[in-house]
Amino acid sequence: MADDTTDTKSSNQMWGGRFASGPDAIMEEINASIGFDKKLFAQDIRGSIAHATMLAHQGIISADDKDKIVHGLNTILSEIESGNFEFSRQLEDIHMNVEARLATLIGPAAGRLHTARSRNDQVALDFRLWVKEELQKTEQMLTGLIAAFLDRAEEHAESVMPGFTHLQTAQPVTFGHHCMAYVEMFGRDRSRVRHAIEHLDESPIGAAALAGTGYPIDRHMTARALGFREPTRNSIDTVSDRDFAIEFLSIAAIAGMHLSRLAEEIVIWSTPQFGFVRLSDAFSTGSSIMPQKKNPDAAELVRAKTGRINGSLVALLTIMKGLPLAYSKDMQEDKEQVFDAAESLELAIAAMTGMVRDMTVNTARMKAAAGSGYSTATDLADWLVREAGLPFRDAHHVTGRAVALAESKGCDLAELPLSDLQAIHADITDKVYDVLTVEASVASRKSFGGTAPSEVRRQIAFWRARN
Ligand code: ARG
């Protein structure tokens, strides 16, 4: 700054003619955060109203000044909401933009608002309030996504599909069971969100610059007014802590990873080669050159958004890792990362909820695929253990020979004649055919959490009661 005795930036418009040279313009550009922190206007005004009310209650400012301040702040709120507010980059950030406008509106009383606080606790407050609201929104959106999966799982509790490991056909499962796997994943994300809300539920305002204040403030009163459980306990930590933002980003990164895996499955399932699902027109796009194509662009973009979210998490961790206590201006760079990640996460959840609700499931295709690749081989081995008393290792070997024979004949296990099976092991009877179908295979897996329709329905009932 050319002159730090100048108390407001607007005066620099008066003397700036001569001085508006390179460095000052660059200083303003690197310093200003209003371009992005204006998003915090509602939180900033709410915080200021709570602060002014507390100051008056404690006799630190007069009731008359408080009334003027609160009235002025409400006017500013409606100005901003209706788009009639001019943000100024010279005023750096949302806090000074609001305060400068307050001075224009109500005169000298505006100068009393900043008593017993600093922009350091102010920004910590505004940002925490914003992140808390975003977490609450995320919680609701995840509940919507879980509900979409529960409906599809119910509808397809008996629809057989191939289960994969290494993306190779492993054993038949039901599509309902596969859907419920995502319910577990997004359910964990949601409980992480709930924990994060608990962690951040402490009010920073009143920590002031870093050391607290000599004014007789009541931090419990502002905490209550702003909907926090209690005030933070250490003023130094309060102004230098951005864990709540990092926690939001790590939750977003984990949820993004889940969304991206789902996106990848949808991309694979919707190829003509798999043909397990058909995306609705609402969630796919055409090709400008190949008329036959229907592309899963939304799923692909969800997969890509996850990359952005991961980038934001790493960026903020890196911004914070070398900072000495307490506040440093580096911390101003926290907001864009969180805003960008929040937007990406919201879009990704919304797109996935829509896709899951709208997609058409091709059960015939899934069932045919479930039966190919000798997916009931384990069922044959289990039958040999159960009915013929073989040790599992021997049963595995016998089954391997049956698979090899079927392969050489170009047929499924269930299509091998009994004489062929008996030539491999004499104790095999025609009862074995009961377990070689995919339906029988799936129905037999009744272990807790298994793929049998009865178990899938138990899982659905558990989550319905929770959701
Ligand atoms: N715009 C700043 C930020 O986002 C507000 C806090 C500024 N504090 C300060 N001491 N300069 O971090």
C-alpha cells in the first residue's frame, strides 16, 4: 500500500491518480477476495447482527446504535439479495464491503460494529456458517440418493445379474444387492457428514484478532444466537483453524470417489456390449456425427468432477501445512476450493440421483450374462461338499473338470448331461441340476448380508427405517 495511514480504500480513489501504478494495482488484485467471498454475504450479516445485539446487551454499545446497525444491515441484505449492491474490489472483501455500505447508510454508528472483533474471527465465523449449511444440504442430498437406490433395490430384489471380481464374472448376485452396496457407501458418507457438523458446531466469534478481547463480551450469547452448540475454547486456534473446511473436502473426496465408481459402472453397463441399463434421454446426449450413439456424458462428468474435488482437498491441505499460528493471509485461499468442491459435489449427487431413478434396467440381459462364464461353478462345488461329502478342495477340483468339459463342448454347466457329470464323479445325481441355475445360486446365499432376495429385503428394511 502506498500509504497505510489512509483508513479507507476509497480515499485512494482521490489521491490515486498519480499512484495508480503497477504495484498498487497488483497489490489490490492479489489481495482482494470480494470476487469470491461475496458468497458469504448472508452469513456475514447474520454474524454482525448477532454481534451487535450482544454488544448492546452487554452495554458495550448503546441500544440506539444497535438498532441503527441492525436496521442498516437488514437493508444491505435486501440490497444484495435483489442485486442492488455494488461490490467494490478496493474494499477487499465482503466484511469491508458491508461495513463501508453500513457507514453510508447509518453514519458514525456503523463504526461501533467492529468493537471487540476482528476480520479474523469474522471470516472464521462466516465460513463456518457457510460450511455448516453446505453440510446440511449434502446430508439431505445423500438421503435423496439413498432413497433412489432403495426404490431400485426393492424393485430388483430378485433380478439376477453377474457379480464381478477383477471385472470377471464371479458369482450371480441380484441387482437389488448391488444397489444396496451403494446404499452402504452413501450411508457412510452421510454419517461422516453428520460427524463433521458436530465437530464444527462451535462459534468462533469473539476470538477477535487472536487473543480474545478486553471488552466484557458474552460469547455464549452469540453462539446461541447463531445456532452453535457452544463457543470455541481457544482464541488462537479459533482464528487459525480451517479443519472444518478440510473435513468438508475430505468427506466430499470420499463421496466423490463413491460417485465416480458408480459413474464408471454406469458407463460400462450402458455400453451395447453389456446392455445392462439404458439411460434416459434426460441423462444422456447424442453424437453430432454418429446418429446411433447415446452417450453417458453425465456419468463421465461425475467421474471427472471427482478429480476436481480431490484437487481442492490437496490444495487446502497444502495451503495450511506450513502456517505458523495464528491467522495468515494464505488462509484466504480456502474459500474457492470449498466453493468449487461444494458445487461439484452437489451436481454430482443430483446427476446420479436422476440417473439412478430414470435408468431402465434390462433384466433379461443381466440374467443371461449372469449365467455365462460358469458363474454357478461354486454352487456345484458346494453341492459336492454338502451332498457327496467331499472335502471342499476335492470338490473344487471335480468342478474344475466339469467346467473344462463344458467349455470344450461349448455349453453351460447346467447343459451337461448327467452321464458326463457322473463320469467325472460317480456320486453326482440329477438333484445337482437344482443348484446350477442362477436363481437357485442366488437364493441359496442367505448368510447375513448375502445376496439372497430375502437378505436383500432385510437390508432394505434396515435402511428404510434409518433413511
Ligand atoms: N478476506 C480475509 C480472508 O478471507 C478476511 C480476513 C482478513 N484478515 C486480515 N487480518 N487481513 O481471510
